[in-house]
Amino acid sequence: MTKTISKHGASIAIWGTLGVFTLLYLSLIFSHNIWTDEAFTIQLLENDLRGIIDGTAADVHPPLYYLYLKLFVFLFGDSLIAMKVASVIPLTGILVLGATKIRKLFGSMTAFLFLLFFTCIPCTMEFSVQLRMYSLAALCVTICGVYAYCFFMEGGVRNCLFIGISGVLAAYTHYFAFMSVIMIMLLLMAAVLIGNRKRLPAYLILGLCMVAAYLPWLPYFIHQIISVNHGYWIPEISPESIWECFTWTFDLTPPPELFFCS
């Protein structure tokens, strides 16, 4: 009886956290405020599929998010609210992944902490409804990382498919997500070489398939990287810029009023 009550309590905490934060995300969809990049998204969606791909190739991002949003708009209309809902869905997908797969792998406490920490990062709420690719990229990278662990522990074609599909989708969504997938695959390779070499043939086949799936976009990727190097607002990678990623993510800059406290 005690175990049953404890299990039900954990389920209430996990699914309750998921539900509350999903509602909080949805409460933000009624704002009409957008910034320049979101306006670019709306403008790009006025094109057909070929125009979206060409317009993205001339920009600095891969095309998947815009194609996803184009399909969402086709199904549910082109209102600003509908487009913001399209950004909430992948974030809720991450929470569902935490409440199901991560809970199954690591237990209820880990799943609850995963949900709590992810939802309480300040930038999560900020970007939950932006008409940009961040939530979709986060979902793809999270799936890739979770199933990379499953592949190391269990092997199996199903885990390979999840890694491959989510990893390639992440690479087609955002280049920082692409870099994250590369790091996941490198860490997985190290884990396989050190602790489970019987997974190596499947890993190599998986890696080759992922590279092959990305080859159609590779010329555009190279062109965009060259364009960025010739001048773009993102600063060069340095120890200072890396540290700023942490201060920005966790909102570590003290509010101005703190400097005036007596």
C-alpha cells in the first residue's frame, strides 16, 4: 500500500509539473510582441516550400523549423497564436519525454528533477513561444542524447533509429543543435570504445547513415559558415563568450536594483 501511494504521489508530482508548465507556456501565446528574427520567420512563410528552402539557404540557419511551421500554419492557420503554439509543442514534448522515457530509465526522482530544472531555467520560458527553431532543436537534441544512452546500454535497431532520425533533424534545425549532436556522437563513440566494443559496428553504420542524410544540405552549410565568418553579429568563440552562455542561460546577472541596496 505504501509503495502504491508513493508511486501515485510521484506520478502526480511529475505529470502535475508537466501540466502546470505547459499551461504557463500557453498563457504566453496571446502576446503580440515579436522581435526581428520572428518577423523574418513570418515573412519567410509567405513563400512556397522551394522559396523557404532558398530563403533559408541565403540566411544562416537550416530549413527544418520553417518547413515544420509552414505545415503547422497550413493545418491550423497563420495567426500569431497558432505559430506560437507550434513552438510550445516541442517543449511539451521534452517534458513528456522526461515523464515517460527518462522516468523509466532513471526513476521518478530523476524525472521530476529533470522537469523541474528544465522548466525553471529562465530562458526556457522566454523562448517557449518565440517563432524560432529553439524549442524544436532542444527536443531533437534531447531525444538524441537519451537514446544514445539507451543504445550504449541495450543496443538495438530501434535505439539507432531514434538517434539517427533525431540527430539528423537537429542538424537540419539549428547549427548549435548540430554541434550538440556531434558532441553526443563523440561521447557515445568514446563510451563504446572504452566500455562496450560490441556496439562498434552498429555505431559506425549509424554514423555513416547520419552523414549521408546530411550531405544534401552540406554545400549550403559550407556557404553559410563562410558568410558568417565574413561578418555576423554572433561573437567569436572565446572563454568569455562561453562563460556568457552560462550567465545568460541561468540569468546570473544581478538585477540593477541590487547595486543600490544599503
